[in-house]
Amino acid sequence: MPMLRQIAQLGHPVLRTDAERVILPASDATRALVADMLDTMRDAHGVGIAAPQVYDSSAIFIVASRPNPRYPNAPEMDPQVVINPEIIERSDEIVKGWEGCLSIPGLRGFVPRPRRIVVRYQDLEGEVFEREFEDFVARVFQHEDDHLHGLVFIDRLESPKDLVCEKEYQRQFAS
Ligand SMILES: [Zn+2]
């Protein structure tokens, strides 16, 4: 049975550590980790979660864009389990968009990122996928990929002035 895991909060070293490549096909422990990550993400109304956020330095994250209380305008997609990802192409076009993070509660940042990316990753069986993502999904993918490199969205801000409290984000910017 999947169980909810604790979410590491900013300041914990696991969020500043490079994740390790996962050996595939996945072990039972890795499959259990992924099931727990899905439950933990849904419970917290996240649209993505990375293994380091549940104290596991494995190169795994989930992208699960869907409308939810924190992102009412997010597109609907089946949760994608992303293992050993690489971003192999980034658009020159950079766009800014609002991001939050389960590991940084109460804050939102207006973060610049490439609008479109081409990525390669594996699933639990080791099958390799090459996909192109744009806009919100590309943003979530890049946010989660940063977690595998010890980075958080605050590191990507152009200015600390692009950081706001959740209450003001909801009052001014949430639509
Ligand atoms: Zn995050």
C-alpha cells in the first residue's frame, strides 16, 4: 500500500544534493517510492514532485499537470513518471511564469524559463522516451528536473522582487 511521505523543506541538504541515476528496470523499492510519491503529490495538491523532496536522492520525478486548487488553469494529463531525465534542447524563447514548491510553502516566484524543451527520459521498465513539452508542462518538467540537480525555483529568479507570499499571489495573480 502506498503511504504518504514527509516532504523535505528548504534548508534540508537533500534538496541541495545531486540525485543519482536509477538502475532499470526498477527494483521493488523504487516502484514503492514512485507509488508513494504519487500519493504524496496528490495529497499536497502538487502538479509535480521529485524524489529528493521525499528524502530520496534518486533521479526520479513525476509530472502531473492538472487543474487543482493551487493551479486552476493547468492542463489535464496523466501523471508521467520520469526517470534519469536529460533536457536535450531548450528554446531561446524565455518566458516568466508563477511557480510554487511543496518544499517552499507559502511563497511563489515569477520564474524565467525556456518556453519549450526537448527531453529524454526512461520509465520504470527502462524504456526510453523522447518528447517535446511547452508552456506549463515544460515549466513543471524544468522545475522538477532542477530538484535532481540540487536547485530550487528561488535560484532561478531574476530578482528577489519576483518572490511573493502565497496570500498576495492569490490576491493579485491567481486567476
Ligand atoms: Zn519543487
